[in-house]
Amino acid sequence: MARITASVFTSHVPAIGAAMDLGKTTEPYWQPLFKGYGFSKQWMKDNRPDVIFLVYNDHATAFSLDMIPTFAIGTAAEFIPADEGFGPRPVPKVMGHPELASHIAHSVIQQDFDLTIVNKMEVDHGLTVPLSLMCGEQDPVKGAWPCPVIPFAVNVVQYPVPSGQRCFNLGKAIRRAVESYDEDLNVHIWGTGGMSHQLQGARAGLINREWDNAWLDQLIANPAACAKTPHIDYVREAGSEGVELVMWLIARGAMSDVACFDANNRAISTSRVSVRHRFYHVPASNTAVGHLILEDA
């Protein structure tokens, strides 16, 4: 059967992609940030998955404010980088995995989660920046990402947005879906977005280091409690865009130590996860950058 063996969590700040595309990664401002992903690039080479299930949010690119699905899964064979106003990023197109994506959609919907099936869409920086951070720079024509990617877009742009608990439970359902797929595939699940930042209003530029790191601590050690964080806490403590962190809870809910608890939170096995890498840096543009790699122990 297919299996989820690791989760990756990272911010997807658009300015990070621009810094890579414009050759600014060694400049004093950007160098500390990219140094924090040095381990991750090597880890990715050493632990190359067969498929990445990548949770991100579309920034009014594939979906306008006319139509915003809460959860949307990309089932196409390929996804083209979007033009977000300055031309598409110079990165390869993203190859999908229609068979596994369709299976996950069927399984998760049968577990009572409503997904929007998307057979054609462009992908923006929310998806391509994490790939660049983890996989390094790629030639847009001759290069290729190391494996197929299943895009999974979550609405954290227009309220109402899904709760952390809903996202956490969805992660459990995704793990069950992957494990019911009858092919030997090594799958990584990525949660992206965040951390604390606010892009507008009187608190524009807000960054809360203490809250971010306390949230990371809880995400690792007690994710069930972390999932109960209400939206108002994200907005108050991490800024209006801090609510993107609920997407990390989808990836965290898909790990084995969470999946081995029943509906009454009783342990049914002794699975554990190990922290392979943790990194936090401010600022990247006007955003706090968080990064975490967890593996099944």
C-alpha cells in the first residue's frame, strides 16, 4: 500500500521566490533565511518521495472571489505556474498524479469531507515557493521537480475559513485514503503558509516570535491541543494572515502518531514522529518564516 512517511511545513512568502529568481539568495538580507533550508535540500535528496501532497492556499489566482472552494484537490496530469502580475515564475511546470489524487478525492469524500475536484488550474507562489525552497533552483525548460505533486488548495483568504480542528481531522482522513491506495508509494505531505504576518491595516508588519515558536512547540508535542486554537487567537496573536497556519494542521493530522488515536483520543498504538529539522527566521519581507520536517519514527 501507499504510505505517508514524512511531513514538511514551511512558509511560502512570495518574496522568497523572487529572491531566488533574481539571484539574491547570497545577499546579506536573504542569506540567513536560505541557510536555514540547506539541511532541507539535502534531506530532500536523501529522502526523495514518490509523490508530494502539497497543502497551500491559492491567492486569488486559480480561484477568484467569485468562486472560492473551501478544499480543492488538483487531479490533473500537470499544472502550469501562474502569472501573478509579473509573469510566471521561471520554474518547471508541476507534474500531477491523477490516479492517486482521484483515489484520495473518492476516499476523503466518502469520509464526509466535501472536496472540489479541479481538473485544470494554474498554481501560484503558495505551491511553487515551497518546492523551490526544498528542491533548489530548477531550469524552467530542461529542469523538473523531483516527483509528482498533488496540489491541495485551502481557503484561508475569504471568511468563513475552515477551523483548525476541521483541518486536523481532514489530515487523518487523507492518511487513511493514502493507505488504502493499492500501490507501493512513498508519500510526503506538506503544510505551507504562515507564520505570523499581517499585510494591511494598522497592524501591518506584525510579527510575534514568541507566539510562533510556542505554536510550533505545541504542533510537535500536542497537535490535538494545537488543533483547538480558535481563529480569533490566530488573528490576535499572529495577524490577519496568521490563520494560514491551519493548513499545517492538515499535514500534522496525517502523521502516524496522530492517526493511531481513536475518536475518544485513546491511544491504539505507540507510533511516534521525530523532528528532523526546525528553523525560524524573521523577517522575510514582512513575514515570519517557520519550517519543520517530521518523520515517522
